[in-house]
Amino acid sequence: MGMVSEVNLFCFSLLIGLSFLLSCSGVDASKESLDLPAHHTPDGFRNPYNRADRGFGEFLLWQLGRGPDEPQPIPPERIPEYQPKIVQPDIEVLKKPDFAKIQITWIGHASFLVQVAGVNVLTDPIFSERCSPFSFVGPKRFAPPGIKFEDLPKIHTVVISHNHYDHLDEATIERLGNESRFFVPLGLAEWFRDRGITNVVELDWWQSASFSDLNFHCVPAQHFSGRTPFDRNATLWAGWVIESKIGNIFFAGDTGYSPHFQEIGARFQPIKVTMIPIGAYSPRWFMGPVHVNPPEAVRVHQDVRSQLSIGMHWGTFKLSDEPPAEAPIYLQEALEKAGVDSESFIVMKFGETRILD
């Protein structure tokens, strides 16, 4: 990685890392209300299954490369130089999908165009060149969005998992405007209203709302929130289950591994397709609580009993220490070790569309 890229990653990591270490601080039990759900605090939200603390010293250890030694999951000689795989999207197929099928196109990172029952859904859309509060610094795309913004069909709904810059992109949201219905976790509606967007439905974990023939279920994730070091966990983070008559779709958002996934699988069977993060997992001693690695992603796939899973949150931005090309190789190895058919958990090319009968 060149010097400019290293500076970009450090600046972005500094902002997110400060938010991360603050968000993982413990909650004073004396201030808790017995009436609050387990993931609520008097000042915001927390992870019921994760109480791991991260201090500023640990963050600096990570940035300086002086954290605990960890074995590389994939030997360096097995990891090729990263060359993003890009295909030209079929715009006609995107404009006129088969309403009797589920159609999914990978735009990049956690951004998908999901088309089901006549409804076009975007997940965590980011079309900006960088995932950063600044246009001139921060992680830059390895590849352009798989679909150009101007080539998108009419977007009816958008689901947002949380407010980190690589999942909630202000420029993209403002381009979408008030014509789309936004489904967001608790606390995020105010951010949208501040930008003149009022077509927002705000939900807590296990709450639901409908749009057309679809039901949108807000489900737990293990992560954190914050766009500055001073709004730690003030808004909720979540995944989304899109319930349709032709199959349920699970967008896991950004998450570490937790027992939540078994409950999601039990509540929403059958789950036809799941989008699971497989990247931004290294180093484990720092990233482990909030980002699954490929073996944990396979556990999520098994827990929710997904018929098909798609790897996301990799290969688009440099957010952590693993080589950009490592995640798909690590995923294949994890599938083999778990005895899971590799055709049931795939990665897609930028711009690629999958149509599920």
C-alpha cells in the first residue's frame, strides 16, 4: 500500500477507532432501568452479548502494528494481487425484473439492489468515491459501483444497518431524496430529518413495518454506532429481514458473531438468501467483537439456515489489515472445513446479478 493510502486508512481508522473504543466502554449498572430492553441503556444502546472493552492504547497498538501476534489464516503466497472482478450490469434486466423471482445485484461493499415482488430495495447504499466524512481523505474505492447511480431503477425502499460512513453515505442519501422509503434503526430518523428527508420508518430490534407486499423486520446485530467520537452508541445498529411471499431475505448488516443469529433463523424460516459480511476482520484481537471473519460468517449461514448466502463487506474499501483478496479464499477454506457446499455461500462480481427461482 502506498504512503497516501496508508495516511487515508490511518485518518479514517482514527475517527472510527475513537468512536469504537468509546462505544465499548461499560455501562454503569446503577443507572440502568429494569424496564429497558437488554440492548438499551439510559443514554443509547449496547450489545447484550459483548462487553469487551477497547482502550485508546489498544487502538494505537493496532495502528502502529504492535498488537499481539496472530497467525495469518491464509499463507501470503496463496493470496494473489487484488484485481476487482467487474461485469457490465444488464440494465434491461434491472429495469424489468421478474416479479415472481428474487433478483439481487451486488453494487459493492454492503450495497445491493434487491428486487422482489415488484419492489426495488437498496441496502446500505454508498456511491461515493470514499467512505469518509471528507471528500479528500479516507478509504477510496478499489472499483466503481457495480451499477451507476443514474442506471438504477426507481428505488422504492432503502434499508440502513447503522450510521458508520461506509454504510450511511450522506451524498447518496441526499441523491435518493424523499421519494424512497427509508427503514432505519432507532435514533437515526433525526439524522434524515435534518437533511429534509421525512419518508423514514424507525424501528427497534424485532419490530416490523410493511411496504407494498413486503414486511421489513429489524433484527439484532453485534456492532456499534457513531459518526464522531462524541456520539457513541447514541443510535442503534441492526440487520434486516425482508419477508415476501416468494421467500425471506436476510441482510445481516455489519456484525460480529452472537447468539442472535440462531434466533433470527428460528423466527424467519425459511430464509432463501442472506447477505453476510466476510471482510474487515483483521486483526482479530481488535476487530473480533464487531466484525465476523469467514469461519464465523459460515456459522451465521448455518445458524439462520440460509438456502443461499452472499459474501459482502469486502473488496471495495481498505478498512482493516487483511489483504483485499484474502476474504474469498478464506471463505472457501472455511466452507470446506465446515463441510458446507461452496455453492450455497458465494461471492459476486461487481455488477453481477443473481436471479433466484
